Amino acid sequence: MSNNPAQKALWYIESHLSAPMSLDDIAGIAGVSRFHIVRAFAAATGVSVMRYVRLRRLSEAARALAGGAPDILRLALDADYGSHEAFTRAFRDQFGVTPEAVRAHARLDGLALQEPILMDQTPLDDLAAPRFVTAEPLLVAGLGDRFTFENGAGIPALWRRFNEITQEVPARRGAVAYGVCCNGDDAGNFDYVAGVEVADFSDLPRTFSRVRVPAATFAVFTHAGHISSIRRTVHTIWNRWLPQSGYEVADAPNFERYDQRFDPLTGDGGLEIWLPVIR
């Protein structure tokens, strides 16, 4: 199931939404032919793959317009339209209103937006046992947002934005990237920060999120497959391994750790999931 082509395609689309993207690109990441990805994606999601790309780009453009984005031509180019006119025509065909109207009203009411589709989260049968690591405190700085377990499909887009500015992080330490989950509440909301380790927070621009991971003992799981199947690994850790392990989760951030083996372009190379635990 970690070889699911539709899951790989979803991850690639969401994490490269503002980059040029062809059906050949998507099929290549999914590891199948053009014909195969067209059929597999439509069967899994109910929408054709390039229509999904187009709807997602138009939907993100609509959000930007409702937020007051001043440059419609820039939005058109980001959505892979060659001109303001072509973008306006596609936008009106999809939503029944012009980009200017959405910006003027500053609302998305009544627009048929295409939300990101969640990836597969059925449990795994073969989760490898974790190793245990006692780690020093960790300071992570990057871009953060508030998510729920229903809208976690937006996390690849957060990584896309962070990867564009990763070289600008002051006082950065090392080449490892971290995806930190913290500040969860009873309703299932949580903060997620895509970032890197820093020596201190003093010179960070105000737009950066920062999270302090305290010293703790962690159960460290290896996710060796494609990034698109990470939800299955996380689901299995929390719903199978943890209840049977004799451990409890500590009240501290948990995180994904991406080292140099991980390729953010293809989603291959694997990662680790670090869960703070107490006996």
C-alpha cells in the first residue's frame, strides 16, 4: 500500500502546487505510466488527476484573492496560466464569478473550492519496533500553522512554503529538518511547524514560528516508505503500538525528523517519527 500511486501523486501535487507540473511529472513520481496514474487517481479520488491540479490551484488562488492579494497576474502565473485573461476565464468557469469580484467581497461563500484530499491512513501490519533515545532539548524554527486531523492534508503545502525560505533561517544548526506537532487540544487541533534546528531564537524574523522541544526519552520509529504513506505509520503507532507498549505519551512535542537521505522533490528516502514517552 505504501506503493499506492494515487497517494504518491496526491503528495507530489500538494507539495509542488505552485511549480510547473505535467502529467508525465506526476506519473514519474508515482512510478507508473501516464495511463495508469490517470486511471488509478480517478478511481481513488473521484476526480481526474490534472483536473484536481487545476481545481486545487484555482481554489488556492481564490483563498489568496479573498485575503486581498493585490497581483492577479502573479496568481495566474502561479496557477500555471499564461495570461490574466486565461486565468480569469478558467476562474469564472469554475466559480461563476471573476477573480476581481472575490477580492472585492473578501469572502469565499458559495465558491465550490477543491480542498486537499487526505491520504490513506489504514493501519500497517508490519510496523518495526522502535529504538529508544534520550535526547537533549531542541530548538526548532520555521513556518507553522494550526491544523486538525481532518485538514492535515494542508501540511505538504506548509513544507512547500518552508522549502522556499529554508536558506534564510538565522543561526541554523545542521542539515536536518523537523516537522513538529505541539499544542494539541481536546478538539483534535494542533500546531505543526516545518523547520530546522537553530542555536537560539533571538534573530528570527517575526514571521517565523518557534518551538522548544524539551529533553525527553523518545520512541523512534523508522518510516522507510514514501512520504505519502506517513499517515498509515502514525496511525499504527498511536492506535496499535502505543496501547500495547506499556508506555504513555509525555506531554511534549512529537516530531518527524528528515535527514539528508530524504528527497523533498520525490518524497523518497524515508524519515523518523520521534514520540516522547514515559513508563
